[in-house]
Amino acid sequence: MSHIFLYGPPGAGKSTIGKKLAGSLKLPFIDLDRLIEMKAGMSISQIMEQKGESEFRDLETRALNALRDEKESVVALGGGTLLRDENRVFAQGIGIVLLMMAEPGTLLERLQSNNGQRPLLAGDLVEKLPLLLAKRSEHYRSFPLLVHVDGRSVEQNVQQVQLTIGRHHLSAMGEYDVIVQGNGLEQLGGSLQMRGLKNPILVTDDNVAKFHIEKSMASLRESGFEPKVISIPPGETHKNLDTISRIWQGFLKAGLDRKSTAIALGGGVVGDMAGFAASTYMRGMAWVAVPTTLLSMVDASIGGKTGFDLSEGKNLIGSFYPPKLVLADPHLLKTLPEAELISGLAEVVKHGIISDPELFDLCGRGLEWVKDHLEEIVKRAMAVKIRIIEDDPYEKGSRAMLNLGHTVGHAVELVSKFHLRHGEAVAIGMVAEAKYAERLTVAGRGLSEAVAGSLSALGLPVHIPQGLPGDEIVRAMRMDKKKNAGTVLFALPAEIGRVELVEVTDPGMILDG
Ligand SMILES: NC(=O)c1ccc[n+]([C@@H]2O[C@H](COP(=O)([O-])OP(=O)(O)OC[C@H]3O[C@@H](n4cnc5c(N)ncnc54)[C@H](O)[C@@H]3O)[C@@H](O)[C@H]2O)c1
């Protein structure tokens, strides 16, 4: 089990935000203070008055320890619950602790309207609150996962908490959790068990298997599973019906039935194929995505699209078939070749441009900084895609925003005969589309320069390579499956943090200027 503990000073909003967070993650909510009151049959104030603080703290420790047997929950802690070292070690052992902080003025305002249940602050709040905060400031500062709640609505704070802890529940297409966690692979077995998923088979590729299969198997075995493995040759050239047949036959040989679970351990190629094979095997069995490339974490693993290529084109056959769980462990990226990482960063920058200016700025700090902060980057970028696909799961409207950079990008990738990596082509596409947006006055001047600056800082190309004929690129754009009758739909950047969908009749104009 892995509880989500909300901690912080009185008045930070642990209970209010906790309840909403639990609703959003479809988890039970527990308020530790209310639990203590229920068990003791009296209010916290009465416990303090009649038994003293030390006994209250004992009751608190006991109530906390009892959570070991509870199913995964969001837990609002008391403002001093983790002052005891043993409580802190215990909480961190059975979950994650997020600190919620607010300016003293905000806390004061909130407490003034509702201070009855806080005996340590009873009496002169204006005098006591700063003393309490000063006494605990070092303690609160020692928690690394932190959200400042000032100036945001409850809903915005819930979103911010989800982003910070890397935890989401998707429900627009199927119901599933998305978890982003360093060393999350160690939780694979437990995560399956918690969700009632059975009889797992790992589908991976030969590169990924070398680095990550043992740990995956160990985690599954620890949870009592007897996992099987299918490893396929790596790369897009194998994303075809032959490999899908091989996976189906592997499922049969392993004796899987509809109640079994395929675990896609790999990049987008493995995810797309394992997901598709699962969607069709015996009319559909469960699958879990464990993405191992940056691109598959921030893009391919979320959204429920599965499929494979035909010789006539990429992703021509496929299904919408969401996984039962996405478990992204950014530590797995340590073994990813740098060129693949850089390619994936194009999608991260794209997500920043679409709706997270802060993410865009972070990318601008350059490759080395980003490499040192991959968990934060992955969490932010995944949150952008999740918001979009929850709004438009079947690509009827706003999901097309995710095509930013891709209309030109796909064409450039194709005309380069795939010498350019996908991310490199998307980077080139984003700059071309930003320039076009400036010419159409959809964007203000300077946007394309800002986009190019961020991409270059990450080692991505920003110009169409010499030698790639413009007319072929335009022809490829017209052929792109995203075209509507006679026009091509572009997602154009209007500013950092906002894109507009624009129908273009003459896509040739995009390469002018
Ligand atoms: N389903 C979707 O919504 C969606 C979205 C975007 C892209 N895609 C698909 O994703 C595919 C591209 O995915 P990709 O970029 O992840 O490529 P990929 O799966 O081919 O992985 C790239 C390379 O990295 C290796 N690799 C993967 N993880 C590794 C790790 N942790 N350590 C060492 N090596 C590792 C792989 O073996 C491979 O050689 C394309 O087929 C594309 O169509 C799907």
C-alpha cells in the first residue's frame, strides 16, 4: 500500500484539499484527527485538556500505525504528527508525504474563521501562530515534496498536488491510474496486486530486457506472481503484424486467458504493440504500461492509442484500448541512449508550449539541467497530456493541440526517409509552425525565436536540413492523415502556453519565409 499523506501547518488546507484530492484519485479519504477523536470518543480539545499533549501524541502515533492495514488512501495528518521521528519514518515507509505550505497571513485568515478545533492555538491566535511556525519551521522545511497553496483555488491546488506527487486517475476513456515515481519499478508487483490484476506476462524488447527485466521480475515475484516474458527485437521496423503475431502466439504458449495481464515494459514501439496485442487477444485482456523512454512516458503510454505499422504507412492499424495502469519510473531513463532522450525532449517542449510555460522555461535551462531534473520534467509533461486527453479522449476537437509541430514534423521525418528521429523532426516542425503563426499574426513576433532557443538548448535541430525538397514536404503534409477535406489542420502556437487550431488551405505557404 502507498498512502498519500498531506502534512503542514494548521490552516494549510490539508482536509479540504485532501477530500477533493481523494475524490479526484478515486481513493478513500482519512482525516487523522477525526480518526483519533472517533477512537477516543472525545474531541482533540477535550483530549488535550483532560489528558495533556503527550498522551494526545501517543494516540496520534497509534492511529497512524493503524493505517498500515488500511487500503491505499489520502490521509490528512495533524499539523505536528510527524514531529516524532518514529511517525515520520513510519509514514515515509508506507507512503509519500507532501508538505502543504502557506504564508502566515493566509494561515491566520483561515484559522480566524475556524479555530475551534485547534487547542494548541487556542486563545490569542495572532500571537501563538507565529511562535508555532517559528518553532516548526526547520521541521517543515525538511520535507522535499512541497506545494505552496497561496493564491490558488482548491481545484488548482488539487491539480498542483497531483502534479507534484505524480499521481492521476484518468476516466474519460477507461478508468486507470497514472503513477510517476522514481524507483517506481520496485512497486510493479504491489501495484498489480492492489488492482486485482492477475497472471502477468512482460512484453519487452531486447535492449530494455538487458537493463530492466530482472528488477521487473523480482518485483512481480515478491508479490507472489510467476511472471512470463516475451522479448521482441527493438525498433520501429519491427512494429508490424509479424511481431504482433509473435506476441499473440507467446500469450497462447504461456497459457494466458482473458483474465491475464500484459505488461508493456519498453518504449512507444513496445507499448503500442503490447497494447494492441492485449486489445485483441481473446477479445481483450488487461494491460499495464511501464514506459522506459522519455517519449513513451510523456506521450505514448497515456491516451489509450495502440497499434502497428503497415508497409504503406505508420500506425495505420490500431485501437483505442486504455491500460489498467501506467507506471512511469524516471530512473529507467538513466540507461536510455542520449539521442533518444533528446528526441523525447521535443515532446516535452511541445507540452510546455501547449499549456505549461513554466515547463517551457525549465527546458530552456539546457540539457544538463534537464538530465538532473528528469522526474520533475516527466511529471509536468505528463500532466499536460493528461489534461488534454481527459478533455477530448477520442480526438474530436482539442486533442488535436497535441499535433503541434507534427504536421510539418511528420512530413519532414518521412521525406528524410526517417534519417531524422521523430523528436528531431517535431522540433523542426515546431519552429516552422511558430514562424508561420507569426506570419499569420496568430502569434506575436519573437515566438519562433523563443521556441528555437529552448529546443537548441536541448541539442535539438531547428531548421529543415538542406537537401530535403520543399515540394515533397508539402506533398507529404497534404497526405497526412490529419487533413480535413482539402485543408490541413494545424495546431499553431499563439504564445507560450496556448495553441490555436487553424485550417489551412495551402500548406505550401508554411515553408515560405
Ligand atoms: N500510442 C501513442 O499515443 C503514441 C504516441 C507517440 C508515439 N507513439 C509511438 O511510439 C513509437 C516511438 O517510441 P519510442 O521513441 O519510445 O521508441 P522505441 O520504443 O523504439 O525506443 C527507442 C529505443 O530505445 C530503446 N530503449 C527503450 N527504453 C530504453 C531504456 N530505458 N534503456 C535503454 N534503451 C531503451 C529501445 O529498445 C529502442 O531501441 C513510435 O512507434 C510511435 O508511433 C505512440
